[in-house]
Amino acid sequence: MGPAVSVVVCTSGRPALLDGCLQALAAQSHPDFEVIVVDNAPTDDATEQVARRFGVTYVVEPRRGLDNARNRGLAAATAPIVAYTDDDALPDPRWLDAVAAVFCSDGVAVVTGNVVAAELATPPQRLFEQTYRGMSKGPQPRLHQRASRRIPYLPARFGTGCNMAFRRHALEQIGGFDPALDGGTLSGGGGDLDVLQRLFEAYLPIAYAPDAVVQHHHRPTTSTLQRQLYDNGRGYSAAMTAAFLRADGRSRAAVLSWWSAWLVWWFGRRIVLRLARRHDMPLRFVLAELAGAVSGPPLYVVARRRARRLR
């Protein structure tokens, strides 16, 4: 059976997508869970109507930003395990069973799972899943655990925001999510990467469970995919900037080294391969993500100042 779970779904102005997500959650086989819909800065009652129709808990977070909404969901949760998925995701019926089973192991603080495409109906969706490699972290289970003072800064390896679950006390221990990160802020993303990295730095084990499956609706058009890749770049760099600002001494040099290596490996390699016609990702998409990566640090600094003023 495993522990009780509070499932938090953060949403903003997408009632049709939310409806599909809540239908998937209603089909969960896990016997002990609640669903909390967090309506972020709503302008109408459409989201509330969907939540009421499914009989789930509905709360409002008036401050814009996905991480603000995630923190509001954490405050509303009643179970010892808090799981997060997105309104554009469709959890498999056994998702919560797979997540809860891993938490039966002593010491595991976080469980992330596999994210696969809900459909591959358009060329941009196929490009993201097959060429960009989508959101999956692979078919093999893994346990990430810090074993020394040296800290690797590769947060994308841990998991993805639409399929992550935490022991509530672990999230509370590190102060929850950074309100200067992710959608609805100038950072545009990175909130999931940041919280997973901070938990790893705190010597809290992160388990990846490939059988905890969530399907994700990838962006269907060229323009929306290009925007997502720009947001991916600025969100990753924003999360690295957050890591740099909380580090000290040699640790800051390490963050810079890891960030520089990511820029060279992720972008330099792909640009060279694309120019040599040995990579299928269109150059405009690579450059859009690179533009986001360059803009991420200053945008995060501004977002952080704004978030502090709003506390």
C-alpha cells in the first residue's frame, strides 16, 4: 500500500488541460491520496469549476509564479508525501503506487519518475521527443546520493517537475521552492532543477523510478516549441545562478566550471554538428535555447529581488 500522498497540480488558465489531468488522477489505483489544485493568479472561475466538478481541494495562490503555487500546495498538503504533476500531464493509473513503493525504503527523500510523450502527432512533438530526447531519464532505476564534499551541478539528471514527489519534511527542511524561479517569473523555468539540486546538496537521497510513469503533452507547434526551448535555457541558467549565489569560496568556482562545461557541451557540440549536417535539430531551436541560457543569470537576479519585495 505505501504511505498516503498529497498530489499537487499547479495550473494557470488552462482548464481543458487540467480536466484531462484530473481524469487521469481519478483513475489512480493507490488507495490513499488527495488531490490539491493550486490556481495561480486566476482571472476567472474556470479552473475552480473544473476542480469542484472532480471534488478535489481547490486553493488560490495570488502571486504569479509556478514555485509560489508549488509552495502553496505544500502548505495545503496533509499527507507525509507530496507529489507534483502538471496540468498538461497524464499520470499512469499506477503512478502513485510506484512512487509510494519507493518511499517504503528507508532514507529516500525524493522520488522522480519517467516522463513520456502523450502523443507524437506533430513534427515539433516528434522533434522534441526523438531529437531533443524529451523528458525521460531512461529505463533504469537510479539512486542519486551525495557522497563527498565535492558537489556536481547537473540537476537535470535527477528528474522532471511534472513527475516528482517529496517527503514533506525534506521540502520544509530546505525552505520549499525558490519563488524567483520557474514559469510566471523572469526566470521562466528551473524551479524543479533547483529544488532537486538543493536536496542533493543537503545529502538527501533522490531515487529515480522508471515505472512511475507520467505522459506529457509536448508543445504541438513550431512557435510554442521554440518558446519552450528558450525557457529551458534561461531556466537552467537561472538555477545555476541560484546555486552560484548560495555557494561560497571554491564552490562558486565549481558552479562556474559546471555551467561553462554545460554551455560548451550542450550548445557548442550541437551547433558544430548541425553546421556539419550531422544533427537533426534545426539551428534556430539551438540558438533559441542558447539565447535563454545567456539571459538566465541577469533575469534570475531581477526575479529574486522582486520575489523578496513581495514576501
